[in-house]
Amino acid sequence: MNLLDANSVVSTLGLIGVLGIIFMETGLLIGLVFPGGEVVFLAGIAASASGAEILGDAKLSTPLLFLLAPVAAIVGGEVGYWFGKTYGRKFFDRPESRFFNQKMVATIEKWLLKYGPRKALVFGRFIPFARTLINPVCGVVQLERKVFSTWNAIGAIIWTQVAMGIGYFLGDALSGSGNYLIVGVTGLVVLVTLIPMVPEIFREWQTRKHHK
């Protein structure tokens, strides 16, 4: 069983594994290493009528998945906010690594200022590293608790229901297509989640170019 492999998480750990990954990715910095987006998408497939056929032994309860996944995401967000508010800036005082760097934090802070917490908390759910970092950053900058909790919940519900819903409705279409198609579609989902980052990356490149 490999926690860094979405298919392995869904097939081996089932609903508990899916909920655990969602919570850790949205509530703990260690969540940066987990494939939360792929797990949520594959969980939707596993909850479909063809889920067991496509993912082997994986077959998730549709009502429980769609009910509990947003709860795990909401609770994870609240935990991340609490850590950020409790420990402040030192929460991010850790060595640079393959999965974490201070530029990520700076990017999240810029998004909060530019788009406001409402848009940032909703759209941030669809961006891998933002799902993990935006919640503690909101705590660090002392975002009003009521505003955070409201839009954390809205973002969590939209993200989980949309991502799982896509997987669920694609489940029957993928029936009998084999793992290669699963990998391809999962890869496509990952690329789509990165689309919101493209304008920011382009602007950063333009700024550096003009400063040279």
C-alpha cells in the first residue's frame, strides 16, 4: 500500500483512506506530499456503478462518500487555520524541500490580497499546494474566523462534490477500459487543477523579465 499513489489509497484503504488523505492534505503541512486531487477523483469513480470493476476491490458507498468527504475537507481546513493562528509565522519556519518552499506561501498571501479570502478559499481548493497552505496562511494573517469558516466550508463542498461528481459520472464510461485510461484521465484532472496557476506564473515571468 502506497499513500502517495491515489489508486492504492482508494483500493486498499477505502473510504477511511480517502477521508484521511482529504483531511491531511487540507489540514497538515505534510499534506503537500499527498495526491488529494487524484484521490477525490478516483473516489468518485469507486462510488459509481462500475467502480469495483474499474479499480479492483475498491467500491465505496456513494451516500457516505458524498456526505463525509466535504466534512473531512472542512475539518482539515479548520485545523490548518488553527495551527496558523496559534503558531503564526513560525509555523512556516522549516527547511526548503522538494514539496515545500517559501515561494508557495508568498504566492498564497498574494492571492489573498489580490482576490480576497472568499475567491481564494474557493478556487484554492482546486490547486494542489494551495489546498494545504491557504488555511494556515489565513490563520497567520488573522483572517476573521467567521469569514474563514464560512468560505472554507463553501470551498470544501464545491471542491469535493465537483471532483467526485466528475469521477462518479465517468465511472460507467471507463468500464472495461483498463488502468491506462484511468491514469490518462487522472493526469488530465491534475492538469486542469493547475490552470488557475498559469496567469500567475506568466505574470511572475513577465515581472522578472522586465527587471533584468
